[in-house]
Amino acid sequence: MKNKVLFEELAELEHEQWIEWTSYMLNNLTKENIQRWKRQLEIKYSDLTEKERWSDRRWAEKVLELVARSK
């Protein structure tokens, strides 16, 4: 593997994302949220609302920060 450090940093970030999402989900398990999440499972990123996209963009920014620091 060419950049094992970056790989491990990205894996750690992915775990942080999973922790945040799982904690949020468990604390907000309502009928309405479950319906919204099921809808989101079936649509492309480009079809998300602008607000929904910003949630994903926040994590994309973190990935770019890690990649930039690795250069």
C-alpha cells in the first residue's frame, strides 16, 4: 500500500462518521425520520435536497483536509 498513514486516517474518519450517524439515529428514531431515511436510501446524491447534501459535503471536506495534509 502506497500511503498506509493516509489510508488509516481515512478509515478512522469513516469510523467517526459512523459513530456520529449511529448516535444520531439511535437518539432520533422516530417514524418520520425512518420514512425520510428510507427515501434517502433510494435516491441519488444529485436528487437530495440542498440541506441533505450539506450533511455529506461536511464529511467530504474532512476527507479533502486529510488528503491535503498527506501531500
